[in-house]
Amino acid sequence: MDRSQSLEGKLLIAMPSLNDPNFERSVLFICSHNEDGALGLVINQAHPASMQEVLDQLGLDWGHREPAVVYQGGPVAVDRGFVLYEGLLDVPGYLKVAENLYLGTNPDTLRHLVEGSSTGRFLFALGYSGWASGQLEMELKENAWLVSGLNRHILFDTPITTRWESALKGIGVDPVKLVDWGSHMTN
């Protein structure tokens, strides 16, 4: 797969026909996509854990900041943390996923973002969504997903409860007019 075919740095928007409860009305940010498969984070499903509960594990305090959402990044490795953040940090173990946007799994990344002077936005997810080689391409052919370019407003600023609708509207699709034709077909 050449770089032009990669969905890395793009949003996937679940179609109503996607028959998987893990991804119903979901929006995912694709962090990596190549011939070996793909890795993404669901960015509109809250995990039951609070940010303070996560930070307690690292001996950190969320302090007086607004409550932050911990995202349910996907059904794979649900006990592992992933930080999607703006601004390169001096912390090993990151992947550049778009211009000035990085994915880190090192706990020091979260520590640096919380304690440090970084002003970049970030989101924290437990778990990720993964696809084997060719699996995502097949789901796209089956119209399970729509693809959108990177929209940082949706990624960091849009309320979690309206991200699916906002992502659809961002590509010119009215969510009210989406129909799962497969469920309306008769034999």
C-alpha cells in the first residue's frame, strides 16, 4: 500500500449498517494504516474510569482542571493507555500520526502532559481498535465506514455526545437521512 492509500490521520465514521456493538455510531481516529493492518482510537465513547482514577495509578493529580473524559479506544488491550496529543514531547515511544499530532503509550507521556508546561491538547484512551491486513479495506468496500479528513475541532473540542453527527455533517452527510438499507430489505 502506498502512502496515498493510507487512512492514517483520518477519521472513520460508522455507518448504521455496521453490525458491531463496539462501533455503533462511533468515530475513530486512525493512528496507523499500512499493508500490515490498521490501528485506531474510538473518540466518542467514554470509558467508565475517570481521569483522576487513571492518574492515581501514576501518582499524579488532575488538580483543578475540568473533568476530562477517558475514552474507550476500542475492544483490544483495554487495560493499556494511549495518548493522542499535539506538540512533540521529549518522551520516547511515540508515533507521529499527522502534522503536530502524536500517539504515545509511554506513561511518561501522560505524566509530562499533566505536570509539564505543555499547552497542547490531548486525549487519553484505554484500549484500541485494530484491523488485520486487508480487513479495514474490506469493511470500507462493504460501506461500513465513511472517511473524513482530520478535523481537530471534532477530535479535541466537540462534545463527545455530538461527535458522530458533527463528523457526518463535516463531510456533507445529514445523519437524519442515513438509513441502514440492509435492515429494510425483504426477501
